[in-house]
Amino acid sequence: MTRRVPALALLALVVGLALHNLAMALLWEAGVRDTALDVVAAWKEALLLVALVAALAAVGTRPDLCWADRLALAYGVIVVVYWLLPQSWLGGEATVRGELYALRHHLLPLGAYLLGRLIVLDRPWWRRIGLAIVAVGVGLAAWGLVDVYLVPLRWWRDSGAPGWFEEQLGLAYRCLSGLPENWILNTDEDSPARRLVSTFLSPLATSYALVVILLLLVCARRRWWTVAAGAVVYAGFLWAHTRAAFLVLPVALLVVAALRRSWAPVGLAVGSAVVSAAFVGLFPSIGPETTYTETELACLRENAAAEGEASDDPFSRGESSISSHLSALRDGIETVARHPWGYGLGNAGVSASRTGAEVKAGESTYTELGVDAGVLGMVAFVGWLVALCLALLRRSAWLTSSVAAVALLGLQTDVIGIHWLSVAVFALAGAAIGSDRGAPPPEDAL
């Protein structure tokens, strides 16, 4: 039974983390808030810790260390050292709580990876987890499409989601009644289009998870149900309308094509690029429409007046969303370049914003790491990702391309802050590295 606990825990995390954000918002609405909700939200770390202890108890011999292991451990040591260093030495101003939030944030993918390295998944377990991942993808897409067409935005405004975002996570969104502004594609004032957010309550997190799931379906043996599932998941991917994901998916498919030495993924990559480009142009006219309240319109007009006129061309660098992401990345790079030794944990991203500290870098995984753990921590993380890809080359086209996709997405967003990706991708990458070199790739188990 002890040997089954880690695999069961991993399966529970793959499914549970897809529902986590929605569950937390509903619990906030039900009155579970502040420290009590923080304790409930820590179920994922608690379950991961239980799984790690069980895996350590069940392991027969210590796995031989590869370069991915060494760089992962080096990354973890650097993060812990930066947590222990006094903020005054580094120029940071994070609170103790912010430091703990950041420590948990940065170490979650490492904990998942260590779990993967300690467990051995046989073919039936790879199949169970693969099927769970496909089910998560279909569920995310199907529920998301139902939501944007049948659940009015008014319901979300009155739900616990705005309070959970602002009061629990410290994410104050002004212009959509407390909901994230990226829920809406601001095409015009009268009939803006809603983006699919699904149970992640985020179009970005949803689309990034769907990239990994689509790669699994492409790499799996072609059957009627994988094709049907792929169609549903791809529809959700399109309706989430995330341009970074539109760009990364074809690149990841080309990685699959190179590893499989097959032209089929090349065709899918080209097809996806063409469909995505067409969809970006068509979405404002075919997407699910909603309306703004008068207060929201006033806020949006005030922002537009303060920020100046932005291009409404979705392919222009001057478009508001693209311009915002590029500006955040540029500012983060400049901050890290000026202060390469870092400020200490808790000075970047959500960890800083929810504890009242100045956010010295946001969005990009790499600039957030550079601020929290210095250039040394950022380089260790990048080296870990590269070593992971190299270690997976002959073991799994799906996981190699997924790690590559995560690495690229990390340029634009805090990708390890998406807990589903942190656990599913890194744990399964670790498990695949631990498999026999001659074993079939895990995607073949589907």
C-alpha cells in the first residue's frame, strides 16, 4: 500500500489542482476566509509532502543522480539560502509571510520533481494518469465553453471570485467589478467578448494547461476518442484566446516532429498557427458577448485617458495587452540587471502584492526568480529546464515538448505559479527520467 500512496497522491493532485481555484472562490463565498482558507488551500502542499514521505519510505535504493537532479537540487539550495538571508542585507522589504509564500511558490515544482524521481510508474499507472490528464482537458474545455455562453458575467460579479482575488490573494482588479480584466477581450464598449476561463478562473492558466494536454493527445496513439478529445480541448484552447499559447503550441509541436522524425506534427503546427491567426481576427465578431456596467465603463475610460491611445490591431506590438506584457518583461529585466544579487524571497509577483511589499518584478518566471533569488537562482532554474529537456529526449516526446513549452511560456507569465503545471509537468518529467531507457514512452500507455 505504501508504494501506491505516492502514485495515488499524484493522481489526486492532477485532478484536484484543476478544480483548486474555483473551489477556493466558492469557499470564500461560503465564509471560509483569511487564515482558515490559507490552511485549506495548503491541501496540495500537504498531500505532496505525504506523497514524498511515502515515496522515501518505499524507495529501495537511491536513484543515480543525473544533471537534471543536480541542477534541481542546486536551485532548491539557492532558494532556501535566499529565504534564510536577512532582507536588510539584500535591500528587500518583504514580510515574513511574503517570504513564506515565495518559498512555497518556488519550491513547489522542485517538490513535484523529487516525487517523480522517487516513484516508479508502470504502464497501468501511466495510463491512469494519462487518462486523468485527458479528462481534465476535456472538462476544462467543456465547462469553460458552457460558462462563457450560458453563465452570465453578472453571476461571477456577485460570486466569491472578486473577494477571493482581492482580499485573499491581494490581487485588486479595478475595472471589471473585482474580476480580472483579462476575462474580457475589450473589443468595444457595447459588446465586448468573453474569454474562456474555466475552473482555473484564468484564460492564461487554462490555455497553458491545455497546451500540455494537446501535446499528450498528439503524441498518443491515434484513436477515435483521442481525436474527439483533441477537438474539444482545442476548442477550449481557442476560446481562451491567449496569444502566447497560440505561439508556443506550434513551436512545441515542431519539437515533437523533430523527436518523432515525423511530418504529421509539422502539419499540425502549421495548421494550428493558421487557425490561431484566423481566430484572433475573427474572435471579436464570433466570441460570446457580454456587457459592461456603467462603473466599469467609467473605469476603463479613465484608464484609457491615463495610458493614451493603444492600437486595436491584435497583431500589433502597440496593442494594449501585448504592450503591457512587453513592458513588464522589459522592466523586470532592467531590475534584475541593476540588482543581480536579488532582493530576497517575497519581493516579486503575487507573493509581494498579497503582502503589501513593492512588486519589483511580475509576470515573467525568470525576472521574478531574478528578483527573489538573484541571477544565480534564475540561471540554476534555466539550467534545470535545459537539463530536463536533454534527459527526456529519448524517453518522451510529450514531456520534452511540454517542458520546452513551459520554458517558453515562462518568459511571459509566472508559469510555476500555475500549480497544475508545476506539479503535473515536473512530477511526470521526473518519473519519466527514472524509467528504464528501453521502456516505451509514457504517452504510449494511452
